[in-house]
Amino acid sequence: MDAIIIGGGPAGISCAIWLKKLGVECVVLEASAQLGGLQTRSPYENLWIPGVQGKTGQQVAASLADHAKAVSVDVRLNCPAVSVEEQQVTTPIGTFSAPYLVIATGSQPRTGGFTASDRVVIGPGTGMEALNVKGKRVAILGGGDNAFDQARFVRDRGGKVTIFSRRPPRAQKLLQDMIPDVPVVVGPYKADQSAMTLNGEAFDAFGIMFGFEAVVPQGLRPDLENGYIRVDRFGQTSLPGVYACGEVTDYWHPCVTTSAAHGIQVAKQISIKLQK
């Protein structure tokens, strides 16, 4: 085994596919039951991937999994990294070791102190879509792109939605302009999940859209920058033999395309190192 990849999202799978085609033996350790990372949460058409039209995020995830299977990438699902020490990864099914380790664990929605429930959804995607919002009062907390996107989807499904943002919204103007009829409350607010109130006003559901944070495996101690793993232009971390790619690094603008490209870059670097 030449390389271990922790994480089976776009960055990890792209890295694994290229390593395999470059003749480098690797294994992908994925904590969940399916490949695709955050794309598995998205039932929406992904309009941002060049050359990919009409596919939802979930279909993009399925395509990544199909490609990995087609080139015989060794994938271990339901196999979280319990702890990591140098190039040794302990999992529930055993310990893996290799000269090179790739961290592609991505990011996860910030909770902001809230707890997910049948009335509180954290992050965009399938959870929000599963909410019965028709005729219900829904508060979206946050001022970024996802907050305005999710507010639009709630409105379009018949919900009575209000956006609460502590600071002036930073969402793209295009997204803000799409929902001129949705109230946006800017300024400090007090949210009470147990009472389901915001500033004393009752709501049927909350959508928590506070952005994302890096998922760093337990036991790994690389240098961080703004909470994300710091890497050089080759994807190398501060730890010898340990690379990182995709949204866990916040190195490029976070999206499927840049994550895949970052994974490919790391794969090429590892193949070059192994040839020396």
C-alpha cells in the first residue's frame, strides 16, 4: 500500500482515481455509507460544474462512486478514522499504514450551538427539503449564499420564511435579488431552540446556515490556518508524508470542481515522490 486517503468526497475520490491510473496502490477510508461527501446531501441540480448539466449533487456523488468502482479503487465504507498517528490510521476494522497519507475529510455545517432535530435543520440540502414547510413559519439563520438559497426553496414550497443575519448579508446579489419578498432582519438576535423563538417570536422550524468548518481527523496535528489545514502549493501539510486536499484546506474557493482538481494535484505529487 502506497497511500491512504481519508475521505471519499470529490477531493478524495479524484485523488484515488488518479493514483490508481498512475499505478499507485491506495485505499479510501470513508466514514459514511456512501461516497460523494457533501454532494450526497444535495438534491439540487449542480449548475456550477463545467460540462455537467442536469445532474443533482446526489447524482454527481453517484457518478464519482461509479468511476471509482470502474477503475477498481479500494474503497472501505462505514470506516471512520478513529485516530491518526503519522501515516498510521486506526479504524473499527483495523489499522492501515502507508508511506503517504491524504486528508480529504472536507467540511461540515457549523452548528452554532444548535442541535439538529425534527424542527431544526443544520446546513443546506436534504434535511431542509425533508421539512414540511407549507404554511409554516420558518426562520433561516445566516446571511450567506446558502441562507438565501434555502430561504428561496422554503418560499417556493409555500413556507412563510424570514432570514435573520447578525451582520449585513454577504450572499451574492443575484441570490438576494431572487427573493425580494422575503423579510431579512439584520442585527443581533436571541434564539431559543427549546421554545422555538427568535427575539421572542415563535417559529415552526429553524434552518441553521452558519457556513462550514473543517473536519480534522482525531489525533492529527497539522498546522492550521483559520481552522483549516494549511498546505503548500503541492498540497503538502506541515507533517512529513501527509497531504491534504479539498475543503478541509480552504486552499481554493470551495466547490466540487476545485476539490477534484486539488485531489488530482496531490495524486500527481505523490506519484512523483514515489518515483524518486
